[in-house]
Amino acid sequence: MTTDRAQDWARFTPAERLRRYLVMLAATVVVVWALSSIDVIWEWVWDAPIQLADLFARMVPPDPTNLPSILEATWQTINIATIATMLAILLSLPVAYISAQNTTPNRACLWIGRFILVSSRSVNTIIWALLFVAIFGPGIIAGIIAIMFRSIGFLGKLLGEAIEEIDHAPIEALEACGASRFKTVIYGIVPQVMPAFFAVSILRWDINLRESTVLGLVGAGGIGIILQGAIDTFQWQEVSMVLITILALVISGEVISSTLRKKLL
Amino acid sequence: MLEIKNLVKRYGKGAPVLKDLNLLVQGEQLMSIIGSSGAGKSTLLRCVNRLVEPTEGSITLNGTDITKLAAKDLRRARRRIGMVFQGFNLVDRLSVMENVQSGRLGYISTWAAITRRYPAADIERAFELMERVGIAQYADKRADELSGGERQRVGVVRALMQRPEILLADEPTASLDPKTSEQIMTLLRDLARELNLPVIINIHNVTEAKEFSDRIVGMRYGRIIFDDKPAALDAAQMDEIYAGTPSEDRQEIGAVA
Amino acid sequence: MSTPTTWRKPPFIQSPALRWLFILSVAAYVIGTIATLPIDWERTSEGFARAGRIFSGAFPPSFDRSGLMISGFMESLKIAILATTLGMILSVPLAFMAARNVSPKPVYFLGRGIFILARSFHPVIVAIIFVKAVGFGPLAGALTLTIYSIGFVAKLLAERIEEIDFGQVEAIRSAGAPFLSTMVYAILPQIMPRLVGLGIYQLDSNLRASAVVGIVGAGGIGATLANAFGRYDYDFALAITMVIVGAILISEAVSGVIRKRMT
Ligand SMILES: Nc1ncnc2c1ncn2[C@@H]1O[C@H](COP(=O)(O)OP(=O)(O)OP(=O)(O)O)[C@@H](O)[C@H]1O
Ligand SMILES: [Mg+2]
């Protein structure tokens, strides 16, 4: 690296260089280990491009005969995402309140709040969906609850952080006026976290729209059910129709959420 | 009447910041507290409305001992004490009117507070006061769109909305330019007279303190060492008020520098 | 002039007609959708009894078949490592293609198109397609997560390339270097730290995602979990979930520490 010699010279001492090589060596060893021990049939790997090309060939042209039911399922997907986001927002507010250092009523609440956040966040939507399908049976309700459970952690964590970052001075002024705790919250905290609230809610809605498209694959409603059905019956042209619809849905979701963000913030 | 008796304040386990302090404020006078940084001026003011918990002693406002009050009664007592802050402490994202009305939060119902349906009398008074200090035209503006001087006027109106029995101001002009600072001081003095309101101001600008107040209290490291008419404050006393450092003073308590 | 005694907060939407239209349509949407959700209430009301059964079946979690669990987890790890490596290797050229400042318009749009496509489909959808194309198992998982990695790494890398210091590029170009060596000498060193950071972050995300794509047959611990669930082995499923959560927390913490120390 002739051009960067000055930089290189300044950046890496020999010890650092040695460490970099060691890190690289370790990375290589790990990759080689993964490659050599993974349980795949290598003939299949070399065959994969052909198989994929073959599959895609069978997908064209997309078959729109089932479009009405695809669109209906898309509408259901949107509803799952939207209703679940709304419910999650409502439920995440108290969780955020008790899991923010500066508003939590006491340490017990703080830990309960954090426990809710961590358990909600570290279990993926699909795993939640698996559980709720087992509980409530296949259908939209399992999907809504799964999305909701996952979103509470996300929203609660980010809102809680927003609460922790507020300016304390106005709160103090409200307390000095003799405002009760609740009134301090609605006049002092709510206005300050409003921008974060909108940003986080919109972001989560966008994510939920994507996640709702796959709920059907574990039986939890939405367009995934049609996708699964078409795949199971080898209707590849319908599969591609569904995929195009999902693409359109996800991209519109992104456009809508970025417009909302610009409008509201 | 505000009577402070044997007030002691200690933060944590450290040396006391206020040391057995006594002060009597009677009638509607504008009183300034001066003293170097760390003298305990803010601590003293904040003890009065218990934004800071006093360690020992009593603070009596028109017959109520503030130091003894628990949650609800404390809030009732705080309604009677207005406070103006150096950093204005407005809620930036709320309108000027909402900030002003937040001075009434101790009085109005929670529902009225949420829906912003304030009592007609409060709205009338808000407009009167805003008119008086010259910010009525900003009622619907967001607080963060105003200049510093205008924001402090909002802060003053918010405090006056409480119909306080006493007004505390902690360096209300320290974040303002000299001219605006003068305007705010004039405003505080005139309002004190118009509303028959005792006002206590922490202030670093001694010239302003002398010009606007009826009484000056000089603090040094937790004690009041000067308490008289502005005219009585001479160079020697100024030196004494502003001499020394907190640590020095703590080591040789009572010693004169 | 008398002082006003009324004041209303200026509404968010000025025009009353529009405001009411907005409020009513939101209300209509919420009530309408909730009322018409195709919910089988009978089945749903049985849910609580079922939940009771599931949870009583799940406690205490069973680590009896921990061999199966460990091999599932190791497979997830391998999938994540290989997908991250392959994803990063593919992301570099793709990022150059999709960086406005180094590539010609048509190539730029092609590059963007590829990672918009890669980002738009949830990994589970990609996984199910790959499972059909190349069969059940870790190969489908690794391919899926490669796509998933490209969508994320290439996008952020392209953004990084778009904000690089162009002085060095000009210097090397003016020395008459061909396109490829320009890239290697002038741009790669500048984006390297970002690439490594993204790689560590992506390894963490891939480990999470690999638990999920397994559910539709793409190997790893997700497959083990889906099997346990399918066989009503709720105690084993709970044990697996606990392992997944633990692994995710550890991996999040480790990747956080590494990235913090790098910057
Ligand atoms: N919350 C606190 N915790 C611990 N010590 C504090 C706290 N607030 C103030 N102090 C200490 O108390 C002493 C007095 O502080 P105070 O703010 O009352 O001084 P002041 O006279 O208002 O100074 P200034 O003119 O700079 O505003 C200082 O030594 C300060 O460090
Ligand atoms: Mg102070």
C-alpha cells in the first residue's frame, strides 16, 4: 500500500500488526472449520445454481388468476401489522415508563420492565407466532398477538431510552408549580418524547408489515398462507405473483413510512 | 411572611452547604441575594419550595411549616410559591399558553389539564399577564420559537399564574443580554409592587441588585454575612462577601479571610 | 378591548372538515377491521386452557436431549459464519456498483435494484424458496442468510463509499491507474473499518435469523425447535428457546463490546 504509507505507519505498530494477523488467522480458521464440518452435500451445492435457475424459469410468467384472493390476503396482512402495532404502542407505554431510570416508581418495577423488554425482544416474531398458533389455533389472532408481543419490547426499549434522555429542567419547574406526578408526565414528559414516539412507532409499523408477510408460513394469517399453499401445490407462477405483491406491499410501506416521518417530524 | 429558622442543608455526607441560617422576609419587598458561586444561594431558594430537602431547621410561609409537609400538602404549598429559573425551564414543544397555564396545574382537574380546557378565569388572567409583560401575541407559538427575554417573560407569567404568596427567582437574568436583563429586572420590581408580592432574587450582578432591590442579603459559604438596604453595601463588605473559596472556608469555619 | 376568556389549542389539522374526516376514517378503520377480523372465537377461547397445558408441559424445561440441541446450535453458528463471509465478499462489489459516485448510472440502478430486492423479502420467504430449490438443510439456510447479509451490508457500505474522501481517488486516477486498482488502493482502505464493523454486526444478526429460518426447514437450531414444537415436546422447545435467547444475549453483548473497542 504505497499510497497510504504515511497513514499505515502512523496507524499500526508492529504489535498491532501482529494482532491484526492473528485476528485474520483466527477468522480464517473459523471459516474453514465451518466449511469443512457443515452438513451439506457438496454435489447439491454445485447443482444449486441450476436448480435455482430452473425454479425461476418455472415462475415466469406470474399467474394473476388468483389475484383477488391474493389482494384480500394482502389487506389482511396490512391489518395484522397495523392493529398489532397500535395495540403494542398502547401496551408499551407503561412498560417504557417503568423501565426508564428516571420515571420508574421503584427498583422492582424497573426490573419487571426490563424483564418484559428483554424477553419480548429476544424471541423472534416467528417463534412467538409458533407459540400462539399452538395456543389459539391457526389464524389471524395468533399473528396479531405474536407481532404485538415482539413489538412491545422494541417500542418499550426505544421509548424508555427517549424518556431517559429528556431534559429534567422543565419537569422541575412543573413540580415547583405544585403539579401532581401524572400532570408532570403529561405536560413535561409527553411533549418531550413525542418526536421519538412517532419515529419509533412508524419504524415499527414498517418492520411489522414485513414480518406480517411471513406469519402465514407458520399458520398465523396473512398473505403467507397463500404463499405456503402455492408452494405446497407447486403453483410456481402463482408463487411469483404473490412475491411481486409482497414486494409492492413492502416498498409501499417504506414509502408511506418515510412520507409520514417527513410530515410529522 | 417567610421565616427561615436554623436552616441546615447537607448534600450527602459532605460539609453543610447552609449552616444554621436564619432569614425573615416580611411585606412586599424585592430582596436580592448575592454571593460568590457555591455560596449556597440556589440551595437556599430551592429549600423554600423543597426542590431540595432541608436537612434541619424550619421554613414557615404565612403560618405553614413547609419542611413538615408530605406529598399532597407539599404540592398545595408549592402552588403558593412561584419560581423563576435561570434556564427558563419551559417545556419547549408546548405553546406559550400551555406553558403559562402549567402554572395552574396544581389547581385544575386532571381532565382539564389533558384536554387543555382551562377555566375561563385562568385564560383571562393569562392574557392579562401576557399583555402586561408583552408576549400576548405569542400565545399560540411554541415556546422554543421565542427569544431568551421572551422566554423568561413566559417563565415569569407561569409563576404569577399560580397567584403565589412569594416569588423566588434563581438568577433570572443570567442567561440574558444586559439590556434584556434590565427589562426583566424592571418587570420583576414593578410586578412585585403591583401585586403586593415579596420577591427573592439570586443575582450575580451587584449593580443591578443595588439598583432594583429594597434589601440585599450577602451570603458566604452557607451563612448570611450581610443583610441591609442596598445603600449600606460598600466596597469593604463586597470584598468580604466575595472573598475566599469554599474549601478554605470549610477548613477554618468562621475565620475571616 | 376586553381580554379574551376562551382559548383553544390550535388543532393539528387546521381545517375542521379535514380533521373530522381524518378522525372518522381512523376510527372507522380501527373499528371496522377489529369487528371483521376472521377470528374463530370458540377456538380462541379454548386458548387459555391450551396455554395452561402448553406451559405446564413446558415446565420444567428439559435438557435431556442436549446433544441434539448442541448440534443444532453449532449448525446455526456455522450457517451464520458462512453466510456472513459469503455475504461480505459479495457485498463489496455490489456496494461499488450501487455507489452513486463511483459507478455509471445503469450499473448503479442495477446494484440498487439487487439490494432493494434482497431487503424486501423477509428471510423466511427467501428460505422457503431456497428449501424448495436446493432441499432441506443448512445449505438453504446459508444461502438465505447470504442474501439477507447482502441486503444490509451492501446498502450501508454503498452509503459509506458515497461519502468517502475523493482526493485519494483523484490522486490515483491521475497517476493513470486502471479502475480496479483505483478501487483497491484508494477506496478499500477507507471503507475497511466500516466493513469489519458491519461484518461483526451482521454475524450477530445472522445468528438470530438462523434460528428463525430453520423453522421453515433451512437447518440449524430453528429446525430443532420447529421439530420439538411439532411433536408437542414443549419442555424441549422451552429449553431450546432458552438457549436461543441466551445465545442472542451473549452474541449481542460480545458484538457490542467488539464494535465499541474498534471505534
Ligand atoms: N445536588 C447537589 N448535590 C451535591 N452538592 C450540591 C448539589 N447542588 C449544589 N451542591 C453544592 O452545594 C454548594 C452550593 O451550591 P449552590 O448551587 O447553592 O450555590 P450558588 O450560590 O447557587 O452558586 P452559583 O452562583 O454558581 O449558582 C456547592 O458547593 C455545590 O457544589
Ligand atoms: Mg445557583
